[in-house]
Amino acid sequence: MLGFFKNFLLNPKIRYKLIFSGVFGAHPDEEILKMAMEYAAHNKLNGDYLEFGVWKGRSFSRAYNIWKHLFFNHGELKSMRFYAFDSFEGLPELKNEDAGGEFNKGQYLCTEEDFKKNIAQAGVDLNRVGIIKGWFDKILNDETKKKLPLKHAAVIFIDYDLYESTVSVLDFITDYLVNGSVVVFDDWFCFKGSPEKGEQKAFKEWLLKNPDIKATKYHKFNWRGNSFIIHKN
């Protein structure tokens, strides 16, 4: 009975409706997403929420419910929409520096249908969600940009683990970033924390390739995540 009650309150659809939800420990994803949304609201950032690598939709649902119950319902971040990017086939073939680590091909598989079912059960309004399906090296391009109503990104959550995938993500989001956008990396300290692996390497190379963009360290979360505020000249 106690376990059922705890799981009930940890459902993001429920916990943000309740004024005493803060009594119960929040998942680390919730803490960084709440901070990022608070920051975006305070600075009146005009942009959407983008998540790359959504798996079963848990962090995506948390982001939506944080936004809805703590901000939208109080008149803030009114125009924000939510975009989910994923292959819905798990991780791709691991190549070069991504091979031989802690990840495997097909890991984190969740079908698009199950993802939609999961986030709907968590209280997400699918009318406010855009789902972009496909391998990142195939869909993160100008053709996709032309199809999306997306103009600016306020908060970006990158959870695709691998160097090559993160390179594609960062190149894709460059034009959507505004001065003050928050970029969250869920797997920053994977690959034993090596700066020459995974998300760290991709981000370092991306900053070198875009000298007009600077990054301020924001907040670390759980044992593996990190986040940055982006500054564009």
C-alpha cells in the first residue's frame, strides 16, 4: 500500500498538482528541468522544449508537467511547445569512439506507439507535442527544419548518450538557440567522465566550430548530468 501511494505521488501528472508534492523526493531529472523552466520563465525566454532521445517518455513527461502546473497555469511560458526526437528503435550501430563502452546497439528501445501511450497516461496533451522519428543522422537536417513550426528553443534536453549522435543534435539546434537557452546533457559523465568521449567531446568540438557561441556552466545533476546556458553574440 505504501509503495502504491509513493508511485502515485511520483507520477508527474499528480505531484505537480499537489501543494505538498515537494515533501517527496524528486527525480534528478525533475530538479534540473524545474530549474531550467524557472530560469526560462524569469528571463522571459521565448522558445520551445526540445528533447533528443526520449526513450519511454519519463523525462519528457516530467518536463511537460513541470511546465503546465508550475508555469503555464500561472501565466508563464504560455507559447512553449514540446518536441520529441528519437529513432524509436534504440541506439544505432556503435562506431569509432562510441564502440566498446557502456552502451549497446538497440539499447533503450521503445516504440513510438508506446511512447505516445506513456506520455498520454502521464498527462501530456499530445496536441502540444511534435514527434520527429528517425535516426539522427537522417532527420536532423534542413529538410526537417522546413517542416517544423519551431523557431526558437528555450530548454533542450540531450539524452542520446553517444558522440556521433550528439554531433548531429548540436549542429541541428544551433540555429534555434537564443541568447540564454539552456542545454542539458543527461550523459555528460558517461564513458568514465572522459572529455574525449561522448557528449563532452561533441560539445567541445561544437563550441570550437561556433566561436560566436559561448557557454556558462549551469547545474550538475545526479552522477552523470550537466547543463549550460548558451550565449550568442
